[in-house]
Amino acid sequence: MRAALALARRGLGATWPNPSVGCVVVQGGRVVGRGVTAVGGRPHAEPQALAMAGDRAKGATAYVTLEPCCHWGKTPPCTDALIAAGVARVVVATIDPDRRVDSQGVALLRAAGIAVDVGLLEDDAHEILAGYFRKMRTGAPLVTLKLATTLDGRIATHAGESQWITGEAARRMGHAIRGRHDAVMVGVGTVLADNPELTCRIPGFAKRQPVRVVADSHLRTPLTTRLVATARETPTWVLTRHDSDRARRKAFEEAGVTLVDVRAGSAGLDMTDAMQALGKAGITRLMTEGGGQIAAALLRADLVDRLAWFHAPATMGGDGWPGVQAFGLEKLADLPRFTRTRVTPLGDDLLTEFTRHR
């Protein structure tokens, strides 16, 4: 099962709208087949592992990180494939909360005479499937807020200079985290200040770039930016108000940008509606990289599930731009609080990861 989980972890960011699932087939104490959900979500892990195993799947044990599907979609049910292959036993890490499955896959396998065990390394599977589970539960993706700041929480000098606060090792790790998400989002202020590419530029991720998302209520993003110029090569979505300028909307669409209409909020866009829109479009894991306004909007709306906070060993002072702008808290009891889950030294910098209390 640990091998199946490792396969599933490798697929993070590449399989949306489907979850990344790993499957390992064992016969006589030897691994005879392995598979992971393919890029784009199909084919699923089980038929790939069974195809590798061939005739050796008969009487074998299949270890799967998520309950096999039992419904027809664009591909046949994985339960049918397991039954047809003649496996003797299936070990499932966790049940699929999709109402079309939700223990029915296990029931069908058992009805076919296959022994099924559920719950092996379930917590590990839940960690990998957190984005899928959150979307199933709430309709919105898992949101990771990534910040790269000085020790006093600043992301740019008062003159706007921001590149680079952290060192090369931290920036490489930032790209790796980006590559494990379905989409990466910034606000229009970051686009105007930095003209980012928002691609993952380290080996192993080049073929599965995340969707690039810009929160831009009034379509202020220049058509000459890198994001718009490469929109036909790398999916680029702009979250905007439905009443944004029609001529601008047409220009963006002609450039290959997908416009996603979102309700207006008190300051720009309604972030809760924005997350629902992204979830509806299939995004299960969203990483947001700033700037301070969008970070504040997400925290204010209690939409941040995880923090990836890079600290550089430097200070900037109060006239620097904060990583999180003001969002109107008055009581300590209302603070968004997180649990520290991991600390990783990266040269002189430090990455601290947190999970939101829910």
C-alpha cells in the first residue's frame, strides 16, 4: 500500500478533475503490476496495473488507495476490471465519498466473491486525497496559500522590489509545490507588478503545467503580459465580474484566455463564489501565490486550508509591503489558526507548512 500511495502522490496536480489514485497488484509476494491515474484523469490506476499484470492478476491481491469506481463514465467501472481479471483480494485505503460509489464498489467486489479489506494506511490516503475530498464535501478546491517573506512578513520593499527575497533552493521548492497543484492563482496586482509566468520550471513537471488563474474583477491585466501571450500554450483563466468591459472580454477570449464569471465582493471578487466556480470547473487543489490583497481576502473568507510559508533570514521594516494585507479582524478569537505540520530548512531559508483547524 505504501508503494501505491507513492504512485498516487506522484500524480498530484496532473489528474484533475479526477483524484490521483495508485494501484499495485501482488502475486506470490511479488509486484506484478502497478498503475497511477493518467494525466487528465483517464485511464484509471486499476486497469493500468491489471494490464501490466496480465494473466498474473488471477488470484492476486490489488492494493488501491481509493475505493474502485463502480459506475460508467468515460471509462468502464474499475470494479468490472478487477472482477474480470480474477483477483482474489482487494485492499482499499479509503472509501470514495462520491455518491455514485461510497461503499458500493466494495459491495460489488464482495458480491463477486472477492475478499475486500478497507482502511489500510487510511490517514496517508486522506492526505493525498485532501483536495478531492474537500471538493466532494464543499464544492470548492483545497486552497494552499504560499508566501515568501522576510522574518517580519514583508514581500516587497516600499518601492515595490520583490525579486528575490528567498534563495534558489526555496524558489525550487516553491516550483515543486506549484507543480503538485491543479491550478495556481494570483491577483491582478501581482500580474501588474511582476508579469509572472506561473509555470513550473523544474524537471519532472514540464508536461503537466498547472492552470494559471488571475483574480481580476475589472480585467486590468494587460494583453501584453506573459500570461495572456502564452494562453494558447498553457491554460490561463481569469476570474472576473460578469459585467466587466465587453470589448476587453472579447480581446481576452480571442487571445485564448478562459473567462470565469464570479460575483462581486466587498473588495473586488467574492472569493467564496470564486472557489465554487473553480471547483465546478474541476479544480481540486489550488495554490495561491499572492499578493497581499488576495491572501487577505482568502483568509477573511476562511478559505485557506494550508499555508506554505517561506521565511528568508532578513527584515524589511513596516514600510515594506505585507504578505497579507489588513482584513478587518478585531478579536483574537476570530484569528484563523493553523497547526504546524512540517519545517524544512532550504539553505538559509526556512519553509514552514501549516494546516487549518477545521
